[in-house]
Amino acid sequence: EFARQVSQRGVVVLNCLARDIRKRTVQVCCEAYGLPSVSASADGSHDELLIVKTDLNSGGSREQLLSADQKARFNLPQSFGRLKGPSGYFVKRRGDLDGDIWNDADLVVERYLTNSLGRFFRVYVAANAIVISEAYDHIQVKRMGGDIRRHNHWLWRQGDNLHAFSGNVSDLPPKLLRTAGVFLHRFELDFGALDIVESETGEFHVVDVNKTPWWGSEHQ
């Protein structure tokens, strides 16, 4: 409603069409775009590692500040479940998750993917300018920032395609560029960041969309 009104005044509204960034929505979109998905089900090997998250970013801490009327207007629950622990995530075997986890609408269970290099990616977008941060960390739940090893790649996007910025050579995997390019274009994200994880077999999966990302300190 707000975006429509300001658009009618000639103002360009970023992320006007990228409205729903819940974890479940992100995975539904990946499947619709023909991209790999990390969605998990209760059926499967008891020994497979899974990661449990809140469906809303940051545990719904921002949404929790809305009034009761505002929550009702946006079809949000009046209270939000919170994951315990400092990271807000936990990783467990499927056999160790009880039915309450699978049936909790506030939580999402996804396949836990990693690779021997500990490599993961954050894709920053501002209009058609792209920076992909390639990072390495061997802790179980990885986060961008701090003292982790990190290298930035500068790119442009045109439709589904990402290509290196003039004068730069990118050796990023083509499958990564395709996943990021297709998702950004079809999700219609104008400004923000994607978190992408890499499997041991070289598949790339979008696991998070953030429209208000922390971009890192100036030297990064």
C-alpha cells in the first residue's frame, strides 16, 4: 500500500516486489525457479544432520515490536517462539528432533550442508551492482564478518546473468553465478543480500534473504 502510493508520485521504490523473505518462502521460490532447495522432511535417515531456524529473520525480533493491530494486519502471530542459545540456530541429527519441532509454525527445519573447505558466500546487491563475498570458516554455523578469511568479487547483473566487472576476472563457480543470478532476478531483489551455502558435491543453495544487511566494516 505504501509502495504503491509513493510510486504514484514518481518515486522508485526498492524491493517493492520482494516482500516476503521468510525461510519457507525462500525455499518455495528456489523450487519454483528450478534451483536446489534445502527443505527437509521428517522422513529420512536418522543420522542426517539438519539445521533448525526461525522462519522469520533474527527470530522475529523486529516483528515482535509491532502492535497487536499491526501484527493482525500483516497476518503475523501475536507472539513468536524463540530458539535458545547464542546463535539462534541449532544443528542436530534427524533422529534427535521431536515432533514439536516439525509442527512449530515459527520454526523451519532444513538440510545442513557444508563442504570440506568450509566455504560459503554472501551476495550483496544494489540495483545491477553485485559483490560476492567468498568466505571460509570451519565452525558449524557460519556467519560473515569478524576475522574469517574473505575475498570479494565485483560483478554486474543483466537479467539472470552475472558477469565480472570490467577489468576484473572472476573464477567463481558457474553454478554459483547461475544460482545467484536466477534467484536475484526472479525474486526481484533490488537491494540486500543472499546467503548461499555450498554442498560437498558442488551444489549451491540460497538459505537466507536479507533486505537490510550488515555490509561489513569499511576495509571489508
